[in-house]
Amino acid sequence: MFIFRNTLMFALVLVVFSVQAVKADYSFSISDEKKEGWIGEVPMYGLFNDYFGTTYGSSNEVLTDRGYIVSNDWIALPGAQIYGAYKVAGLAHELNFISEDGQTLMVQSFEGNTQTWGIDTSIIGGALQEGVFSMVLETFWYGDHVGTVWADGAEYTTGSDNEIHMVAIDVTDLMQGMLDYDITSAYFFSWEDMLLSVSDYDYQDLAYIMVNVRHGTDTNVTTATPEPATALILLAGLAACPLVRKLRRKQNG
């Protein structure tokens, strides 16, 4: 009994730790307030609702309901491509897709002050080479390069930070229901392009959908990481193992 109790306690500690680790990603909030003078700017959840037909009341509700990923590491599967994009920020952007060995695979350019009003499906990039890649957002102001942004950090001529700048939301179910062909996966990527010390926290300066990609670096692994509830079940099962062995010994004894 002492062994079982210790095993169960250890399992519960692991579960609590894993749940807290997941919740830690929710330590920031997206602001849906529009900046004065920016006619036509749409909050992130508005883009989401307009394209997917959902009824979320705020961007944070989207994150809470569907979860999100903050990762610099992604894998292009067969048929990987940008499906559509939205661009409204004053800064011009170059979205660079970089291979594992540092080579530029593809660049998507977006001019500053572009008003696309919603997800524009005419913005479809060519097929992305299969394999591990990362995304880097280069920012420009009237032709001058002023900063570089990645998922969990940004470096500008005026300073830098190590904050969340890109969230990826799994929309595989929504996209599959809208397409007339099969996809492996789909993600909605949403960027904040300024240092968070001076930004408006709206995470919709550039937003786009990619199909047939997944996060990570292990191209041999196709199974998803268990959610906290799944992890609880698995750990509970592990905790029960000593008890099962004990009962079996009694029955056979």
C-alpha cells in the first residue's frame, strides 16, 4: 500500500505540473480594441468568425476554446502551403520560411497599410518544401528594415523582447469542412508585429491559414502530444499498475 500511495502521489504531481505548464501559455491576453483612425481594422476573432462562420465574442475566447501553440518549429507535410492571409498593419512585412539548415524556402511580401478586410484566399503561396521549417517576420517602415519578429521574440532597432508574438490555432476541423479535398492539418497563424512594450496586443497585424503543416521538429513522429485530460488518464493508469500487480499476486498466490 505504501508503494502504491507513493506512486499515485507522484502521478498526481506530474499531472498537476503538466496542467500548469499548459495553462502557463495563457498568461497573456489579446486586445480587441481598434486604434483610432484605422478604418476597416478587424479584430482577430472577427477575422476568425467571418471566415469560419463561428460566433466567438472575443479573441481570448477563441484561444480558450480552441487552444493555441507558440512555436518556432514547424514541419511541412505533403501539400503544405499558405491558403489565405489578412494584412492591415502600417508596417510592411516579409514572411520568410526558413529551412532547418538556414536556407530560405519561400518569402511572402505584404505592403504596409494594405486593407484586405478579411481572409483573402487569392493570397496562396506555392507548395512549401517538405521538412522542418521556421517562420520569421521581417518588418519595414517605408522601405527601411526596422525589426525581426518570430514566435516568441522580436528584435527591433529600438529594442528587443522575448514575448509571445505569434499564436497558431488548430483549425483542421473547420478547414476540412470547407474544402473539397482532404488535408492532413490546418492552422490559423496570428501575429503581433511590434515590441510588446509599444504594441496594441491585437495579434492580427498579419494573419494567415496554412494547410498540411504541424508543429515540432521530429518528422518521424505523427502522434499528437496528449492533452491534460488524456495525460491524467494515462498517469492514473500508470499509478494503478502496482495495485494491479498486487491483486494478481493475491489471485495467483
